[in-house]
Amino acid sequence: MCGIIGYIGSKDVVPILVESLKKLEYRGYDSAGIAVVDENQVHLKRVKGKISDLEKSLKSSTPNGSFGVGHTRWATHGRPSEENAHPHRDCTDSLVVVHNGIIENYLSLKKKLTDEGHTFRTETDTEVIAHLVEKYFRGSLEKAVQQAIQELEGAYAIAVISLQDSGKIVAAKIGPPAVVGLGDGEYFVSSDLNPLLSYTQKIVFLEDEEIAVLDSQGVNFLNFQGKPIKKNADHITWSPLMVEKSGFKHFMLKEIFEQPQVVRDTLKGRISLDSGKVFLEEIGITPQALEKVKKVVIVACGTSYHAGLVAKYFIETLARIPVEIEFASEYRYRDFILDKNALVVVISQSGETADSLAALRAAKRQKPLSLAVCNVVKSSIARESDGVLYTHAGPEIGVAATKTFSAQMAALALLALYLAQIKGKIQEQASLPLIEDLQRIPHKMEKILNQAASIEELALEFVSFSHFLYLGRGINFPVALEGALKLKEISYIHAEGYPGGEMKHGPIALIDEKMPTMTVIPKDNVYEKMLSNISEIKSRVGYILAVAFEEDEEILERVDRVIPIPSANPLFTPFLTTLPLQLFAYYIAAKRGADVDQPRNLAKSVTVE
Ligand code: M6R
């Protein structure tokens, strides 16, 4: 929730900081700032608003400097304003800090520091860090940072620079991510990989309680006790092109269109079309350990939670293991019961969501097996779980999750088949038809995307509605939830996802001509039941749209508008039914002039509670 960047090297520092912040902007976008250092001054530029506002303000006066730090903010303590924007200064204006996270004991620290004579200028928790480092500074910035952080409680990734010990950036972290980029004579620290890919693919992932000291010669790593530590760089294969819009108006639209490839990439190398075998030994949990699993507990938030709901159907149907699914934010505070025969699956695109990470940590106290399903390599949840199943979606920049949802479903379908084979519930050869069905999904997704223009035409008829109901049943109930979430988060239209059968227990009271219903109704075991729900709405003059199989003629008679999709194995229909709902939400939001990639009040990675 907030993005930090630091650069030291021979290039012009301001454009690098600004371009990097644009790639971190999805993490928060209510204010932004940079600080660069020349020989005798720290130059600060901060604005309320987005990186584009920062750029505008830099046009009138661009500071010079040889190194610097930058920040894009999602406010937690203190309203969005220029004064509360990072970087934050000490009393002398010669030391600045950027911070992602929350300092929980900032009020007591602020009081103590104020009593000691420090003057505070902002409402933020971050400012205490600047004053604490100032307090301990005796000539070495890393020593001062190391002492200051002993007093901090909470979660943080920070980068600090000082005129008094110039030519270095000191970074430290507990909780939120921080990565160090090792370029050719230039070095970076960042909240994630995206800004660094244009400069280097050599990345060091900072672990909790580690400090990085960057200067023009390289990077040294220390632990929180100040002892030097050795860290190896990883070679990252994501390319800079993956974080460009490539001609699409928005990242979200580009990412919607990437979904067939993302599903292919997530399946690739993990299934055999000859033997029907699923290969997931890479996850790092042995088949022997998985064979003992008697219960699966899935925890996740937002869209990842919806992927978990779909996975419940996959795993229970194929592997015949009971599955519980919980919101991570609820689970972490529950007095839940686990044992060593339970497998806890934490689904998180970013791998950094605070509630999901806390739920994983709480679960691990009862010693179950734990598996992360993550997109971001080496993210905290991936590192702290016993095993990790990566989705191969590439970087997702749009704040609304789209391609990572499809990639999660693909990975979870594989997991279900893998568990089924390990447990002997399905023999490898008997898995073949299912695997073939799964393999055919990306091509069918392409067919739906080819109809984007007609979905746009339809969506534009609904731009001025204020309420929507989304209904689905069975494995498509989570799709209804996801469709409603997409619409509300990017277009700000109120939308509710509901299981079709529950509608008569309350929500049906809402139905009138001003509240259209989007139904998700492929031909499956609950098709007839959904038809009944549709009739109930029709009798109350509700307007109904339906996502249905293209050869389904009956539905044409029953609803007002149909979005056709190719038919498929009912178990895998969520891959297909999701796409029209994503496009529908996207076109409505774009037409309403909403900031599709950076919806108000949201951030891509929610690293606070
Ligand atoms: O990174 P995660 O998958 O853990 O993120 C979970 C949610 O914050 C995320 O899915 C959020 O709901 C998105 N805005 C959905 O579009």
C-alpha cells in the first residue's frame, strides 16, 4: 500500500524516479514525491495527486542530483495532502525517508521525540522514522537506521538518504516487500520488480529484518544487528514489455486479453497429454505428505477468495477432499481448528496481502501443511508457506484483478487433479478427458474475446444504471460474485453477487425496472434451477441479461439479452463465463470516464489490516 523507489547511479536521477513511480502507482495514488541530493542540498518535490501531477510540478523546476528516493502514497495516517506526502524530513531538512507500511507505536514515539525537542510537520506515522534516525545519527547513516528501527513497532519497508552521509541509500524492511536491483554501475531499491525490469533482471529479495546499503560501488547487506550478510541475486525472466500497455487504452483491457495465454502458460509443462499425469512436484511438498491430507482450508481476500470458491468445487469434485474456504481477514481472528492432516492453501496474487499473510502465520501455529498460490515470485506468502504453486500470469498492473483470476483458477484446477491422482480418486488415464477439456479452454476464451465489440455495444446500454444484481449457482456463483466486484470497483456502480437460489429469501424485493440482473447460466446440473430463478425475476418485471452457451436456444426466450459463450465441461465454465463479465464492467467504467486502472480508494496490494 504505497510504493517506494531509490536510485543511485550515473544517470539522470529524476526521470528514473518518476518513471519508476509510474510503474508502482498501482500500489497507491493519492500523493507522490521525490527527494534528490546534489552536493549540498536535499531537493524535495511533493504533490497531492498522481504521478502525472508530480510530473507537471517538476516541469516548472526540476531538481538535479546524483541519487534519490521517491514514493507514491495510499494514505493510512493523515489525509492526502502535499505536507503528508513522502519523502518526510528530519528537523534539519538534510535527512529524508520514504516508507511503505504502518508504524503502530508512532504516537508514543512522536510524543517522546517532541519532548526531546524534535519538531513535527505532518500527521503521518512515517515522520517519526526521520526524527529517530536523526536522533541516532553520529556520522554513519546505516548505523543510525539500524538503531532507529529497534524502536519501531509495525510493518515497514523504508529507504533513507542523508546529506550528512551522502552518496548512499539505506533500506530496511519488516513486512512489506523490498527488492534491490543490481544494474551495471547503478543500483535500485523498490517495492517490487516492475520499475527495475527496464534496467536489470538481477534482483535481490530483501528478507524481513535485513538492511541494504546502496552506494555507487554496489550494495552491502546487513542484518538488524548490523552484521554483514551474504545474499544471492535471482535472475528474473519477466520482461519490461510486460509492464507496458502495448497499444491498449488501459492495462485492465490488455490484461483481459492476455487471459488465454496466461492460462496456457500456467498449464504449460505441468500436464501430459499422453499419460494424463499432472506434474506439480515443483511445489515443494512431497506427494507422500499430500496423500495424508484429509481437509483443505483455503484462505484469501477479494478476487483471490473468489478463485478459492471455484477451487472448492474443483477439489471436492475431483479429489473428494472436503474444502473449507474463508476470508483471510476473518480467519486470522477465529479460534479455528487444524491438524497436521490439513492443507492450508493461501491464494494471493501479490503474495503480500496483510490479512492473508497473517492468516497463514496464524494457521502455521497449528502445524498443518501450507501451500501458497501466488503470482509474484518470492513474495512473503510464497516464502513463508511450505510449498508454492506459482500462477504464470506475469505482472498485473490494473488494480482490478483479471488475468490473475484466470491463472489462479488454472493453477487450482491442476492442484485438484494432482491431489486426485495422488489420492487415487482418478487414475491418470481417466484424467485425460478432463485435461483435454482444460487444454481447450484458452481457445474458447479467445472466441469470447473476439466478440468484445458486441459486448461493448451491449454494455454501453447500461452505463447510466446505478444498481445491478449478479446471479449464479454452483461453480458459477463465485463468478457472479467476481462479476459484481469488477463492476463496483471500477465503475462505482452498486452491484451484488448472489446465489440464484437465495434470491427469493430477500434480494428479490429489490427487483424493479431500475435494477437489471446479470445471470450466469451455462448448461450444467443447476441450469433448470437457474431458469426458475429467471422466471421469478421476469414475473416481477426485472430486466435480465444472461451469459449462456451459444447453442442454448431456450435461454433466448427467457431473458432480454444473451452473451453467448462456447460450450464446455461444466466444471471449467468459470474460465469462460468470467470474461464477458470483466469486459462488461470494463466498457461501462471506461464509458463513465472512471479511472479504470486506478479506481478511487483502492490499491493493488493491501499490505495493511
Ligand atoms: O494480492 P491478493 O490476491 O492477495 O489481493 C487480494 C485482493 O486485495 C484483490 O483481489 C482485490 O480484491 C482486487 N481489487 C480485486 O480486483
